[in-house]
Amino acid sequence: FSPDTVHVVYVLGGPGAGKGTQCANLVRDYGFKHLSAGDLLRAEQDRKDSEFGGMIKEYIADGKIVPMEVTVQLLENAIQAKLDEGEGQVGGKGSRFLIDGFPRKMDQALHFESSVCPSQFTLFFDCPEEEMQKRLLHRGETSGRSDDNAESIKKRFKTFVETSMPVVEYFEKEGKVVRVEATESPERIYEVVKGRMGERGF
Ligand code: UP5
Ligand code: MG
């Protein structure tokens, strides 16, 4: 696919910052297609004849970043599949994609920007660890996610600070980050998001 017809906004933030929650709002109101790298990896992990299933499982439980080749391939396939379905098109202007939880390591960011599709900007949800931990432990009571437990959460936070924040800082230097405080209620946060989207011409 051509970057001329695919418009990408990255959605980043720590584990439990509310990326998925806010993406659902943006899909409803702005006609974005939503691709969560974590969801794609979990689906691949559960696919019966996947050669990567075992590896993905270990990385996710450990809060580590799965080697980029796997994730980028899953994202490219998912974008192509959405384009084939004709989804996400906005009046002849191409298709808008929210890529949620990616890129979360510098190698992924540089590769995706130069070889797949440059992003328009990054929506970054900024939330303190105590709040994110509370949300994730609560979700863990019912989510069934292998990484929603105290031990994995601690590892996910460490990876976020050491490996993923440098990506946010890199895009920030390029003036391509929209930072939103993400501690209040989902509704209040979304009001701020809508305002900031407006400033970006949406
Ligand atoms: N909630 C949401 N907003 C709230 C608010 N304002 N107030 C109170 N509660 C709020 O929300 C989390 C929970 O909080 C929910 O219960 C929600 O109702 C509530 P959610 O919207 O799901 O937050 P989100 O930021 O999407 O949290 P998630 O757990 O999905 O974040 P992660 O970044 O940890 O998970 P992801 O699925 O992206 O990645 C999982 C793993 O996959 C990674 O750790 C990594 O091992 C692997 N991965 C890679 O290797 N490479 C990649 O590129 C991507 C992932
Ligand atoms: Mg999520």
C-alpha cells in the first residue's frame, strides 16, 4: 500500500494508560480504523499453527517487546486486510489508522517510519504508575490477560520507562507528539482529546 493513501496516528502511553479505551471513542467519531499491536500479537499467539505463538507468550508475560519483524508483519497484514475490505476510508482522502501500542522501541519506530508508513503524529496518554497499576489489577480480576498480574505489571512498567519512553521523546523532538493527561475519567480525557484533534485539523 502507498503512504499517500494510508494515514497513521500512533497511540502511545504506559500499560493501562487508557489507549484502547480512547481509541474506541476515536473510531466512533472520526472514522479511524483501530489496530492494537498487543491485540494482534495475542491473536497470533492463540492461532493454532503459528510458529511464533510460544515466543509471543513468553515475551508478553515478561512484559518484553516481541522482536519487531513479527509485529511489523502483523501490522502490515492487518492494514492491507482493512484496505481490501474498503474500511476506514474518508471521502477519497485515503484511510485513517490508529496504531495502538506501537512503536514501543526505537528500532520499530525508525523502521516503520522509513519503510512502512510515516505517522502524522503520536497521541500520548500520560498517566502515573500508581493509577495505571490500580486499573490493571482491577481489570485483571476478569480480563484473563496473562500479563494483568502484579509481577508482570512491574515488568511492563520497567520496559515502558526504559524502552518505550525514548520513542515518545524522539517524536516529541520532532514536534509530533500530542500529550494528554490521562488520570481523570475516560469522559473528561476524551473531551481533551477531541480538542487536541481539532487543533491538528481533524
Ligand atoms: N480505564 C481506562 N481509562 C480509564 C480512566 N480514565 N479511568 C479509570 N479507568 C480507566 O484501559 C486499561 C483498564 O483501565 C481498563 O480496564 C479500562 O476500562 C480502564 P485500556 O484502555 O485497556 O488501557 P491500555 O493503555 O490499552 O492498556 P493495555 O493493558 O492494553 O496496555 P499495554 O500497553 O500494556 O498492552 P498492549 O496490549 O499494548 O501490549 C501488551 C504486550 O504486548 C506488551 O507488554 C508487549 O509484551 C507486547 N507488545 C510488543 O511486544 N510489541 C508491540 O509493538 C506491542 C505490544
Ligand atoms: Mg490496550
